[in-house]
Amino acid sequence: MRKVQTIMIQSRLLTPICGLMLTAAMALAQAPVPPVPPQPPAPMAFAQDAGRLEQFVKLQRPGTSDDRLYQDGQRALDSRHWDQALEDFNQVAARAGSRADGALYWKAYTLNKLGRRDEAMGAIAELRKSYAGSRWLDDAKALEVEVKQAAGQKVSPESESDEDLKLMAINGLVQSDPERAIPLLENLLKGAQSPKLKERALFVLVQSSVPKAQQLLEQVARGGGNPDLQVKALAYVGVARRRQGAGNGQLLSEIYASTSDANVKRAILNAYMANRDTEHLLQVAKTEKTPEFRLDAIRYLGSAGGAGDALVAIYGSDQDRQVKQTIVETLCAHGNAKALVDLARNEKDAEMKKIIVRFLSTMKGKEATDYLMEILK
């Protein structure tokens, strides 16, 4: 009788939790494209580790504070809130983290918009001195030319060139005369333009089926530009290939294997998820050495659908408890009671078996109910 009461209490406590997990997974699977899809939820936890539960139900992982500030700064640029952008990029640059070189570039860009030319040149000089191998240096050269050309002129932060009209003209040329249009787009992507305008330039490439446009998009996706552009291009590559009925898995797989950039890897996993590319997600889940990305791939496999057997196979061959628990959480979030029952029946580790049964106690359906009754007998 006590055993029955225990299971009933666990079920009442955990049922809302598993429901949240399923809702989160469904929202993730329906996320719009081309914007980068939401990051996968972090693992759920039990009473002994309640802190992990709050992470699990968050559909978007905000990342580090540097990432948040950097993104805030870019949004401020797009809104022409120059002072706020400068404050955000100053903070990121001062921390000297992985985003510091990009922050220095955008700091210089913002200072130029504010008409503070000498300080803009100083930020560019700091970028060159502190980050001699940065992929932002080419962009910085273009910005430096613009700053020097503007020196001595009275420039309002609210002033705007005719860049949007220029982009519209290039968009028309891409279809009618790609030989002229593609170099113009390439120069725009490498120039001292705003994040929004460069993203629009990438979108022009996405809309074109001209081979040269696709080649330029792939070039940027492989790292032929600054890191921010690469992440944007990776999201668009998946959209372009899917729209044209072609696969993008091999290209993304090559880029994934050649990079150590966490943002690039995360963008590729997002693209795999958007395309429901279970083959390459499974490859990452089996071979990735970094725990964060391996667990992300496992969660995405669950969201991609039809991967229950693959997750069960990984569970059976892996000895990492965190991997095993993430698989259990993912199967529960997607209502795969049959797979969980199979895992429970074959699990020799008493503690892991308890974990599986706790999840099963939150689920409705014949497979889960029959197995719980089997335990009670």
C-alpha cells in the first residue's frame, strides 16, 4: 500500500513537469526559420537537484552575460540607440572574453556614428594590438577608411546613407546580371556596414538560385567573413538548400568538423534541427567530445522525431550517467513511453531504473500504466 501511495504522490508532483517539457519541445520544433531556432532546454531534475528544473523549461538559453550584452548592443545599433550600444560593447570589450574583438569593432563603428572619430580610431588600434589574429580585422580596415574619409565633416548620428536603395538595386541585378551583382554584395558584406544591412545582403543571396550567389553564401558560412556573419550565413544555408530541395548536411558537417567555435557549432546544430537532419544529429551525439554539444544533439534528436530507437541504442552503449539521464528526459518529453519501458526492463543500475520509473509515473498511456502495474504486482 505504501508503495502505491509513493507512486501516486510522485505522479501528482511530476505530471505538470513532464507536461512543461513536452510543451517546450513542441514549441522548439515549431520555431520559425530563418531566425536561429531556440536553444534546446537544459536537463530536468528531481527533488535532489531542483535547480536544474528551472533550466529545463527555458526554451531559449540566454548564454553567458557577454553574449547577452553583445546581442543587446547589436539590437541597440539596429534601433540607432548609439549611446546604449556603446555602453554594451564597452562592457563586453573590457571583459576580454570570446566576444571582445567583435565588441571592439562595433564600439569603433558606434563611435564613428556618434562623430567621435579619434575614439573610433583608438578602438580600431586596440583591436589590432590586442587581437592580431582576429577575423574582424578586414572589417576594421574598411571601417578605418570610412572614418578617415569622414574626418572633418559634421556628421549626425541619425544620418543615413542610401544603402537600402543600393541593396534593392543589387537584389534586382542578382537575377539579371549576377556577374556585376555578386562582387557588389561581397564588398557590402566586407565593408563597414550595420549588422542589419549585412544580414539583408545575406538574405539577397538566399533568395537567388544563381550558383555564384550560393557559392558566396557558402563561402561566408565556411568563415569567409566575421564570426557574426558566419553564424547568420549558417542559418540561411539551411533555408536556401531546403527551399531548393537539396540537402545541406554534408556542407554543415564539414564546417562542424573543422571548427572549435562554440557559436558556430551551436548554429549548425540549430540548422540540423530545423531540417530534421537525424543522420547528422546522431553523428554528433555519438562522436562529439564536448558534453554541452553532445547533450544538445541528443535533445534535438528527440525533437526531430523518429529517433527513439537511436536514442535507446545510445543509452545501451554509453556509460555516461548524464547522457543516459538526458536520453530518459528527452524520451519522456516526447511521450515515448514504450522506449522508456524497454530501458527500465533492461536497466541493471538500480538508481537509473528508479529515475526511469519516476518519469514513467508522469506519463499517461497503456505502456506506462501497464508497466507500473507490473511493478506493483
